[in-house]
Amino acid sequence: MTARDILAQIAQVLAVLVLSPLIQGFILRYEERVQLSRGPALLQPYRDLWKLFHKQTVVPDSASWVYWAAPVVAFTAMLTVPLLIPVLTNYPLPLSNMGDILGGGLILTVGGFFVNLAALDSGSAYGGVGSSRTVMLSILAEPALILVFVGITLMAKAMLPFVVNHLLVADSSVFWGPTHLFLVLAFFLLLLVETDRLPIHSSTHIEVYMIEEARILEYSGPLLALLKWASMMKQFILFTIFCNVLILPWGLSVQGTAIGIGGAALALVLKFFLVGAVMVAVETMQSRLRFYRYQEPLAASFLLAVLAIIANQIR
């Protein structure tokens, strides 16, 4: 363990912490631009967080310790996952051996689990609606995500995301093979669901559409800021796995120098803008679906993950 590795590890966490609102701002702005609206400023999420951190916290009378703990747990979980995945470097850093790709997925799930508990703990009817809808989505989304991770593991014969990154960079036949392409499509569909881009979600306070907003409706002030920031970081982390592990595994620092880390951060932002533009196009072109049709894209993702595993076995 060298000082350079420690600094690179800190830089990875800071990249997720600092850049995640920028990606959210880009998506929100250009969703409106595509629809011929002006849209919010690119840095609006930073302003919103600053405003929330300076507001008063109002707590429901029925709230217990779970209500207070959920934002902290969710925020901490999102700061832990960057230690395990290739954010800026293409080699494992000192704490990367704490867990593999399935461990990272479990940590992401823990944050969401506590937010669901807090939504129920608040005693709000909207919290119950948001939690129940989230669990309904998770019933299909989580098995599909596990199958995607299993497919990645079988393809690379390892559970470390760094190994997958090196394999795809070194072997173009694997990159363009059916196993990898099926996994990319399956993960992209999950990405739409997990980042609230599926056209049954809504970021507005409309009861018939609310999912994520309903879960955190009883939060305010700094606690709400932590939850919103954690949600942005979750989106950033999923984008990172999709880009740096699966679809665009280039542009990472090889030696961990300051120039390399800076170049990797710039490359990461460019990758995210590209993927964000694709997601904006997909979300804009799709008409809003009725909620019960959530199973269709998730079932498609599950099927693609199964096809990826089958294709890997007959390769």
C-alpha cells in the first residue's frame, strides 16, 4: 500500500461524491431541452442540495430511530461502493478486496432497504405506497441484477470488476461476443429501472406515478439532502459499472498519477454524458406506461441475462 494508492482511493470516493449531482443536472436539463423546454441549469442539483442543508428538519411524530438512521445508512452505503469498483483506476486499490461485484450490489440494496423501512416508519400513506411499489419492482429487478452479475462472473471467470475490465480491453472477440452484448442490454434495462428512468416513474408529486418521491415525502432539510444526494450517487455508481466494466472499459488510470486520475475523471464525465444522452432519448421516445407493465422490461432483462449465461456455456 503506497501513498499514491491511498490518494487514488480517496479520489474515487470524492469523484462519486462531487460529480454525481452534475450527471443528474445534465440528464434533467437535456430531458427538457429535447422536449423544447428550457430546463433547469446544469448546476441546479448543487444549489438544491445547498438549500436543503440550510433548511430546518421537520420530523413526523411517529418517527423512530429508523427515520433518522436511513439517510445516514443510504449515504454511507453509496460512499462504500466506490471502494470496490473501477471508478478512476483500472487496478485494485487498497480497500478493493473488501468485496466483489456481488458485495457491491448487496451494499446498494442495504441503502434502499433502510429507506423503505423509514418510509413505513414515518406513518405516511404515501410512504407505504412508495415502499410497496419499490418492493414490487425489486421482486423482478433484483433477480435479474444477480443473474447479470453471475453472467459477468462466468464470462470473466472472476468476481472482481477489474478482471472484467481487463478482459474486455484485451480481447475484442469477448467484447463483441453474444455473452457480453446480452449482458450490456440486460444491464441497460436495469439501469432504466434503478435510476427512475423507466416511463412508469415520475419525479413529480403526482400520486398515481410517485415511487421514489413517495418514499421520501416525509423528509425535509439536511436529511432530505442526504437522501437525494445518495440517490444521485447510486445513479453515478450504476453508470460507472455500466461504463467502466461493461461498455466503455477504456480511459482509466493505469499508474494512479495525478495526471492519469484527472484524465480518467474527465473521460468518466464524457462517458456519462454519452450514456445520459442515450437514456434521455430512450425516456423521451417512450410513452408513459401503466404501472402494471413494469414487469415487461424487467422480464426482458431477466431473459437477456439468461441468454448471456447460455451463450457463455456454449462458447
